[in-house]
Amino acid sequence: MTLVIAVDGPAGSGKSSAAKGAARALGLRYLDTGSMYRAMTWWMLHTDVPIDDPEAVAAAAVTPVIEVGTDPDAPTVCVDGADVSAPIRTREVSNAVSVVSSVPAVRRRLVELQRDIIGAGGIVVEGRDIGSVVAPDADLKVFLTASDEVRARRRAKDLRSDPAATVDVTLAEQARRDRLDSTRKDSPLAMAGDAVEVDSTALSLDEVVEMIVRLAKERQ
Ligand code: DC
């Protein structure tokens, strides 16, 4: 199947669960592009690259080998052969990732990798700029949103092992990340003109997945 489905939206909108669920239901591969920006950021923090210096970030961006698996039941992400699936989800990485991903050299490198993985299609791809930049010819583009409050609650639940990640702290960190992601110069978070906007505030995960599957079948 050559179908390409783009799922974009802000932090905590439920993209990952919805995109994975749709990929499973349709027998497609799944690509989490956010995990690639997180892996790049984790590596920069780990190797002491000064992330507030865009030139240093751009020069370093060519170095790490980033590999992602596309099985929706077991998505993996490795940097230089090491599995970084857990450390890329920390608040330290979440709070640094928008700055690193605003550097054009980082985006160029990762978008090239993403297009290689998308290849001939058969994949659900989630991110911020998939429908607008990475795969502008995608068969279906979904832009997933939810209220700020609901998104912060979802993320705080994901971060429950971190006692500092209260709903209020998560709400503030999320607002900062949304602002940086949607105001950066290079391929900001944006809804493609031909995307279908889905507000998941009052929807269950199953309802969102069903909606994506129905829309995908209509486009096939
Ligand atoms: O989806 P996520 O929260 O794991 O994404 C982490 C960050 O990566 C997000 O705040 C901005 C960046 N990102 C991006 O710039 N472009 C994408 N296609 C995906 C993520």
C-alpha cells in the first residue's frame, strides 16, 4: 500500500497514540518524526554542544547517526547504535528540543532522513510540518488539536514519574514549546491548506483512530 498519511499538531494533541492506532488498523508503518528531533537534542545535550549557539548546533548536526524503527507496535529510536527511547522523553529534552529543531541545518538533515524512510509510502507520519513540508503530496493530512488544558493533563500523565511535572508546570512548558514551534522561521508548526482539522478535546482515542481510518479509506 502506498498510502501516506500525515498527522500534525501541537504537543499533547494525541498525535502519537492516534497515528500508531491508525497505522495498526490500516497495516501501515509508523514514523514519529518528533523522536528524531528529540534524539538529535538528547545527543547534543549529552555531548555538551551549546544548544543556544545556532552555529555550533548546525556544525554538530551532521555527526550523530539516527535510526528509527517504523513498527507501530514497537517504535524504536537509536543514536550511534544506542537505544534512546527512554531518555528522549525527559523534561530536560522536551524543554531543549524546540531550540535545536529551529536550526535549519538540523531540519535539513532530519527531513532528508524522513523522506528516505517514507520512500514509496505505506506509512503514517506524525510531526509538526509533515503535511506542509516533509510530505506535501500526502494522500491524507490530519491536523490534530485539543484544548490547552486537556493537552497539559495528557502530558502530565505521561510524565507522572517526574514529581515536578504538575499540570501547571506542564501547561507553562507546553505553551513555551507551542510558541517556539509555531513561530520559528523554518517550517513552523502549521496546518496545511488541504488538511482536515480534528479537535480531540471531547473525543476518545478510539474515536480519533476511527475517524483517521475512515478518511484514509475514502482517499484510497
Ligand atoms: O512530537 P514531539 O512532542 O515528540 O516533538 C518534539 C519536538 O520536536 C517539537 O516540540 C518540535 C520538534 N518537531 C519538529 O520541529 N518537527 C517535527 N516534524 C516534529 C517535531
